[in-house]
Amino acid sequence: MSPKLADIKVEGNDAEVDNFAAVIAAAVKYWERDYDYDFIAGLSGSAFSPVWWMEESCAAWWTEFGNDTRIKFLGKALGFHVVESPDVSNAEYAKTGVLPREMEEFWDRAKETVLEGKIVIMHTWPCWSIITDWNDDITKLGLASVSGFGGAICAPYRSAKLYILTPGPAELTRSEAFREALIFGADIADGEYERPGFAYGGKIYDAILGKAAEEHFCGDCKDKSWSCVCRTMNRIEGANATATRFFDMAFEFLGTQLPAPVVDSIKQGYQTVAEYAGAYTNCEILKDNWDQEQFRTDFYNRVTHMKLEHGKLAKPFRRLVNTISK
């Protein structure tokens, strides 16, 4: 029996996984293909550094944007064709309430795609979702999102980015996909990759340190800032743990092309950052202790170490890809 869109489940806790990678994992599973989340997160680059969206005022949602930059590479590696919606200015749409004609036409195409039982993913604030059931009132669209999102929390909007995904043959072997992912991953890890409005590499740790020195970690949440700390640190722990597992998978496929001592040093760096972050992923502990001066000082010092460890691992990561790029 053919799978139905309504049966799609996006797996993973929203505070721990990269929601874009999790949505792609659910899409390929819908096509009955065997790719797991860690592999997809590594291919997308999100495993190698939590992205920081610099325009986001609430620290809870720093890392929920800027993670779709490699979707066409994912298509080549996993086997799907991508049709991308036009870029729409959210600010302009909010001002005029009028979408460009090209975007209106894309919505019509997305509707046809969903009604045919095919995959459309869209950015539904603050996460990515798969449209599982069509409604001309987009606030009533059926959506599949990671656990913890849903209903009014995961809200569609007319100027959102959408992608239509159509399965096909992969253009890259698994080994080629690993190699290209590691090359891009090094650019993400040391911040060489740039995208306007977003920061990668150790920049997220600079942002955290800046906020930690202020009275309120999150200006939007103020006395509930501990919840933004909790979400941020859960995402950092999850991303770094995923990077470690991706390197295990890459080493298995690429073998002697990856010098074991260099791989081990990179993995150790990601593991260390994950362990530091893991000390601040219990929201109840943060709620009870965040206002204590010593607790905040210890937090600041640990994040400083996280930044240093990330900086150290980025250097052998660059040496590694310089080797495999030759």
C-alpha cells in the first residue's frame, strides 16, 4: 500500500535536532529510502555548527533559520529534484499584503503537488514542516513537524519559503556525498561560509557570551531567559553529538582517505563541546539557578571553553579537507 502524506511523522525532539534536516529525513523515508538523520544533518552542514540568525531577537529561536542552504546538494546526494519558491520580502509583504504574481503561482503549484500526494516542505515559523493536507486557508494546512512543534506554535505564512521535492536517482555516490559534505562542513566549522544575516562557526558562542553578560539573556523573555538558555544549549549539544556520529560514518566509507588521528582529534573536540553544553540542558535546573551569580559565572566560563574547543577542532577539520580535496 502506498504511503499517505497524512501518515508522515517527523522524528526528533525540536530542542535537539535541526528541524530542516529532520524534515528532509521524513521526506526520504516517505519515499521508502534508507537514510538516517545524522547522515542528512551532516550533508546539510547543520551538524558542524549551530547557525546563528542574527536578526532573531528571542534567543530561543536563534538556530531555527539559515539551515536550508544546501538543499540542492541534498537532492543530488539523496536522490530528489528541487523546485524552489521565489524569494519574497517578509517586510514588504507585511506592508502591502500583496504577494508577487510568481509567488501566487507557486502556491497554486504547491497545492496541486500536495493534492497529488507529493512532498512540499515549507518554512512554518519557527520551524520547517511537510504539508500533509491541503486547505485554501493556509492557517488550516495539515503539517508534519518535529516533536514539540505543531498547531499555533508552528505557524505557516504566505511569504514563506517552499520547496517541491520529487524523488529521482541520486547523482552522487555515498562516498562522494561524504567528501563534499566534509569540505562544506569545514567552511561551516571555521566560519568561512557566509550567508547574509547568518553566522556560523564559533560566532554562536560569541553571541551567547554577549547575552550572558547582560541582565537578561533574552530581552524578549526577560525573567524566563533560562528557557532560551535551555533551548540553545540543547541544540548545541545535539549538533555537536551529531557531528561526532557523522565523522564515524564518514570514516567507515572513506577509510584511509581520512587520517585516523586527525579524525579522532576533530571528534574529540565535538564531543567536548557537547559535554559542556550538556551541563545546561536540564530546564528545571536552569530555572532554579539562573539568577544565582556563581551559576551565571560558571556558565560564562563553560561557554568560553566551548568557543575555544570549537576553534581548536576547526583547524584540523580544515587540514583534513585540504587533504581530501587534492
